Amino acid sequence: MRGVALPDLRLRVASPGLLALPWQTPLRDWDATEVPMRDVPVGPSRHLVRFVETDGSLWALKELPQRIAEKEYAVLRDLEQRSLPAVRPAGRVIQPDEGNAILVTHFLKDSWQYRRLFMRLPAEQPKHRARLLDAMASLLVDLHRHGVFWGDCSLANTLFSRDGQLLQAWLVDAETSEIHPALSDGQRLHDLDILVENVAGGMLDLAVRLDRPPEVYDDLLDEAASVGTRYQALWDVLHAQPIISFDERFQIEGQIRKLHELGFAVDEVALVPAGHGDALRLKVAVADRHYHASQLRDLTGLVAGEGQATILLGDLRAYQGQLQQESRAPVPDSVAARRWATEILTPGMDRAHIAAAGVGSPIQAYCDLLEVRWLLSERAGRDVGDEVALEALARRAVPSEAAAAMAIADAHTGQLPAISAAELAMDHEDAHPFLPTDD
């Protein structure tokens, strides 16, 4: 129409519903009776954020100045290309006559904010909060290894999802982020200082809102400070260059095993002269954290998170051992994987997902089933079997008083899902065995 200013749209998804939205109108003026908006609880934000559901998908829309929107859109696209844990950009729209733009991102399904997680974690059990802090430290390490300076890393700018027995942290705000070929130690430590300060502020703010007693504040500050220690411990493991002698090459296997247990694949191993005698410096080029996930995908074609893959591979290996015991002969990995996927995993995922009231993914539901079965068997001193575990999962009756009181939020009620009872019940090995714990 002549004389009417039109928006500049750049959308990566050919969604008729997205194209039909009133992009020429400021986001704050969108009418909920005309636009399919969803009410999703969000934490504090510098900019207006709203959610729209179209064509079967949920989208997050953030209104911000054009220059910042263009930069954040470019950064998020770069993070996506690097397969880093960040929300995926769907487009950006420059609005006419406003100097503003709207950034469109995919809503991160089956995720939740730290506020809801914090409120549901038992105050007297810091080891549960430690998993959240491990996830934050791991996220920052992942970003820094790829030359990403976050600049505003905080709990408020992060979402969390379940990945087997772990928590996965996701960057959701890249307004201040910068991407470099590599980060200097000064840049890394500055970003880490920002994270520690923001985590402390976020935890204290929420403790006040929850009317927690003042005597817990010092403990929360200590927990926030531990993010720095957790980050440094993981960074040191990934960048260690130990000195060994030529006769001590067996240490290479130990270093590689340590990285694999943390979920990292190895690209290359190098032994270079250390400059004196027969001393050698071990250098390991570390790939991304997809070691077990890649193994599972190669064996079964199944795409899962690294934490989920670790659990599922353990279940597969146990099944393979059972087959070999029954047949009294070796069973090839390919045969065991095919039979496990067909006879165990697929029906197990279906039953577990039903027991979990359809919350989350079927893969995560099956991981929960395995976890609940393990916990109940430990209590009973024998294998209780799937039926007992399924019943306990359905009734949320898992072996922990704190977990028993938890309810898994329905993902279709308009609220983000809470952490499951099985996650809260975990009392065994920590998410990162080489990082410090609060126990």
C-alpha cells in the first residue's frame, strides 16, 4: 500500500502463521484477541518478551533496538552453526518508524528457568543446587572453548533442561556476546567474574523473595563462588598437558578415559619433546561433549543428549551381557543394539512416557524409569523390576522425602516443566566426577 511503511522481515522458517503476524505494529501493542499469544512466565528482562504459538510451534519474540537485535541475531546464528547450547534464532524483523526490531527465536521445549528450579530444590540439600552450578560452569567452558565471550552470563539469561542425570544449561540472551577466534585468559576470567557475581545476586534475590532465613545467605554466596572453582576444574582437565616419560605412555589412556567420562571426544593425541631427557609433553586435542551421544547414534541411529546417552549405553551394555550369558557366545555390538532398540528401548520409552503423564521426551522418561528402578532396587536390596518402577514413577513415589513431595508439571498447561522427582531423588555419583562437590 502506497505511503504505508512496511517492516523488513528476515525469517528462517516458512511459517504462514509467523508471516501473518502484525509486524508493522510495536510488540507492546499486539492484541491478544487477534494474535495467538501464549502466557509463559519469564524472569526479569531489559526488553519486552512475548510468546506466540503458530503452525504448531511456540516462538519467543523480543523487542529491542535494531542495532542490538541485528547483533544478537548474528551471534545466535553463529552459535547454532557451532552446535553450542543456545536458543535457535528463527528471524528478525525491523519495524518501520520505530527504530526497533523484534528478534524471533524457537521456544526451548522441556526447559525451565532457574527460579522455578530453585524454588523446588530442597533448601537444606545443596548437592541438588550443585548440579545447576555444574551446568552453568560447563556452559561457560563450552562457550569459551569456541571463542565466545558472553558478557552477561547469569542465571536469568539461562534456561535449563534435563539430560539424563545431568542438567544442561542453555544461553538465551546474547545481547552482549562477542565471538573471537580465541579468548585470552583475561577475557575468560573477566567473563567468569561476571558469572560468579550474577549467580550470587540471582540466588540472593530469589532467597529474599522466598523469605529464606538470613542465615542461609552466606551459604548461598559460597555456592555461587564455587561456580568459579567448578569452571576452573573442568577447564584444567580439558587443557592439561602433563609431562610423562617415554616409558609412561600408559598415562595417555588414563587421560583419554578421564575426558571420555566427562563426555568429551578426542580429536588428536600428540607427544612432543618437553626439552629435557626423555620427557614428553602430552597434548590432547579435545572435541565437543558428544562422546557417548555419538556412540549411541552410530549404534542405533538414536539422537540423545550426552547425559541421556551415557545412561542408555549402560542399559544397552547390560542387555548385551545378558544376551551373551544366555547364548554363551559373544554378541556383536550391532546385533545387541538392534535387539535392544526393538525389544527393550522402544516399548520401555512408550511405557515410561505414559507413566510420566507425557511430560518431557520419551527418551528422558525412560532414563527416569531406569533411575527410579535403580533407587528402589537399592532400597529393597534386589532388582524390583520395571513394573514396580513404572508404578512408582506414575505415583511420583520415589525413594526420597523431598522427591516424593514433588510433582512434575504438565508441559501442556502453559507452564514450563519442573524438574522430575527422579532427578531430585539422586543421591549417588555427581554429574561431573572430576569437579568439586558440596557434600
